[in-house]
Amino acid sequence: MGKNRAFEILETKEGILAENDGIALQVREELSASKTFFVNLMASPGAGKTTTLLRTIEALKDRWRIGVMEADVDSDVDARAIAQTGVKVIQLHTGGSCHMDAAMTKKGLDGLGLEDVDVVFLENVGNLVCPAEFQVGADVSAVILSVPEGDDKPLKYPLMFTVGDVLLINKTDCLPVFDFDVERCRRNIAPLNDHMEYFPLSAKTKEGFDAWIDWLDKKIRETVGCQ
Ligand SMILES: Nc1nc2c(ncn2[C@@H]2O[C@H](COP(=O)(O)OP(=O)(O)OP(=O)(O)O)[C@@H](O)[C@H]2O)c(=O)[nH]1
Ligand SMILES: [Mg+2]
């Protein structure tokens, strides 16, 4: 019981997040034992997660065996798009939840099956808030911010830009019609995150894609081994 109180105060959210982190650690250990590289892709709805994934798969699928987990509240639109590339894909329905947690991710990885996969991408639920709170055991947390959303988003949704390892500034083909300033965006993130890697690119025109692919391929090689 608390001091001078006849009742206990339980910080339930802290407990849930601590439990989640424990499961995320298990996921990480399992993936590390099976030499599987895991990318958690997070962004707002419509920022270009699926389009960026399609281009990324196109660039990497001859080098690595790829698996994709598509997480959505409903529908199978994105899994259908990914299936067109020929890589292994599973659609996960979160049942209304706005993020994937570590237990859901563990279930998804079991459903996908890792025996013939070197690299797994999770397209998290489109949301700039909730997915940032839940670790899923990823090697890389990749965040997409698209030009039409504005360069002030790191100020409004700081946690996402704090937990990210890499920021893909997508839809750079739209820069001429929006007042998004890439340097201002980086300045907004600097106080939150001193290790963020930045790749401005366009999933539509593929401009800037080579640098992102080279960086990701190097990270995968470091984990999975040379191919
Ligand atoms: N102009 C332009 N449009 C893009 C680019 N990338 C994606 N889009 C468009 O943006 C829209 C949303 O793209 P998606 O890839 O479906 O976005 P998403 O983040 O997967 O969306 P949800 O899964 O619904 O959260 C589509 O109409 C894409 O064609 C880009 O680089 N430039
Ligand atoms: Mg999508």
C-alpha cells in the first residue's frame, strides 16, 4: 500500500510496456539466432510505406530472401500489392488496434515462417503515434515522413522521430509544390535523436533510392553475413 493511502496506485501502461519490451527482446534473440534481419517500417497513413517497400523489394530480392508482414486494421490491399513481387507475404489484422506490439509480431513471424527468409519487413499500421511506443524486436526502426505532411511533424510527434534509426523523406518529387525544407526537418529532429540516418527519396521516381538501398544492404550483410 502507498504511504498515507488505503489503496494502491498501479501504473498499468508502464507494466504493459515493460512486458512488451520483454517479448520484443525474445523476438530479437530468436531472429538473431536464425540470422534474420528485421525492419519495422512506420509512418502515417499514406506516407508511402507500401510503395517504398515495393521499390525496396525490387532492388533487394535477387540478393536476399525477403518476407513481408503487412499490418492493418482491416483489408488485404497491401498484402496483395506485395504478393505481386513474388516474395513471401502475410497480412496481419490488428482487430482495431493502431499499432503492432511484440506479441502480435511474434505471432506474425510464426505465421510467416522464417526458415527460408533472410530479411523481414513489417509494414506497421499507418500511424505516427502508437507504433513508436511498442518495440517489436526490430534490427532497424525505419520511419517515413512524406513531403506533403510537412517538416514540422517531428515537433508534433516527437517519439516516432526519437525511436527511429533511419528517416526516409519520401515524395521528394513533390518538393516543388510544398514548402517542406529538408534541412529544417533535420534541425527539428537533431535534439531528439543523434543517430538518425537520412535518405530523401521518391518511391515514385526512384530518385535517391540507391543510397537507401546501399545503407540497408550493408546493415543486412552485417547481421546475416555476406552473400
Ligand atoms: N508523388 C508521389 N506519390 C507517392 C510516392 N510514394 C507513394 N506515393 C503515393 O502515395 C499514396 C499512398 O502510398 P502508399 O504506399 O499506399 O502509402 P502507405 O503508407 O502504405 O499507406 P497505408 O498503408 O494506407 O498507411 C499512393 O497514391 C502512392 O502512389 C512518391 O514518392 N511520390
Ligand atoms: Mg500501405
